[in-house]
Amino acid sequence: MMLLDPLARPVIGHRGNRAHAPENTLESLRQAVALGADAVEFDLRVSRDGRLVVIHDATLERTTDGQGAVAERSAAELGRLDAGAHFTRDGGLSHPWRGRGVGVPTFDEVIETLPRDLPCIIELKTSAATEPLRAAVRRHGLAQRIIVAGFDPAATRPLRGAGFALGASRPDVLALLPAALLGRRTAPRHVQALCLPQRWHRMPVPLAALARALRGSGAVIHVWTVNEPAEALLLWRCGVQGIISDDPALMLRTRAQAATPVAPQETA
């Protein structure tokens, strides 16, 4: 799978094509696929009736016309909300997706919509999603094309040995930092990928140091959220593998038009 290839430089649609369509919706994910994204990333929570649903926040206000907690609504109720209600590209002057029937999808709907061979990064936003996801991976036969990530170890640690790739939790990343900052080679235990932000609580994450430390380990690093071409090129040159972007089309053009090699360089 490209997402686990240390030599690959995949472009991954962050919550789909988030810069141009409401995040974590079927429409946003379809757009990312149509643009040629190598993979997509999306978030999972659990509805009141125990269904896996694709939404980032624990509450509904930011991305839908609903109110309250996601966990207090059934999957059917979430699907009827307007998940395009607040999407805007002009600071709120217009809302082009409002009232167009874009709801909060279930995980099953997403998987049945996406191409059968498309790699996915699935972020668990709550440990309540852990066992439902394990069952869903078996049901859909997804093990060979996913990375399951999440910073909360309570969500991801129970999935060790489940037969699919895992992303590093917060403690997993912290365990790698001393060696990386000292310039030593290291390797993560139990996980195959680090899905990391550029900054954590406003502090820069030492991505270049981590990339150098992990060379030869087989582990990969995918970074979010990268929307500037210069940032993507720098990260690729530092040895990062995946670029997780709100604007996958821009990142695909950046990769294609790069005038200099993007292979890892020891001097980065």
C-alpha cells in the first residue's frame, strides 16, 4: 500500500477536498477521489445507536445546522442534518453547500462510496469507535488499505495485532522524541505510521528530526494540514512521506511541477 511505502510521496485529501466542499462528507471525499488524491483521511465517532459516523468534532455546531453532542443523535438523525450549512470560502458572504442535502455520513456509506482500492487514513476521535471499527474492517475487508490513527492510546492500543496498520498515539510519538532530537536512529514499536501535525499546542513538531531518525525503520510519516506548496516541498525534502492537505489538487500540482528532487537528503 502506498501509504506504508517509505519511498512514496502520497497526497492525501484531509477530510476529503475540505478547501472546496464540506469536510468529512460524501461529496468532499468524492471530490478528492475525482481530483486524483492518492488517499483520503477522515474522522470517526459513534452515534447514539452505536453506528460509526464520519465527523470530526464531538459537537455539531461548527459543521452542521444541529446542536449538541454527536453521541446524543442517531445515525439517521445525523444524516438528516445539513453538514454544508456553515461551509464558506469567502468569510461567510456565501454558503454554497447550504440546503443541498449534504448530511453526516456513516462509515459504511463512505466505504461503499469510495473506490474499493483507495487507501484511507481513519482517525479515531473516541475510544467508543474502537471495537465498532474492528468489526467494520472485517466486514468490509479493509485491512490491507487502511491506517487507523488517533492520538488517544485508549482508542488505538486495543487494535495492536488486529491485522491492519496503526498510527502512533501521543505516547508513541513522545517515546521517539529523545532519540530524534539527539540525532539517533530509532523505530516505533507496535505502529507503522506517524500521522502528525506541523504544530502541537503552537509548538513546532520536529518533523525533520523524526524523519531522519526513522530512516530505514520502515515506518512512515504523514503530516497535516499542509496547504502551502513551499511547506509541502520542504517536508518532502526532509524525508516526510505523506502530505495531508485540504487542497489535494494544489498538492498534486506541486508534486508534479517540483523542479528539484523530493527524495530524502541527509543534509535536510
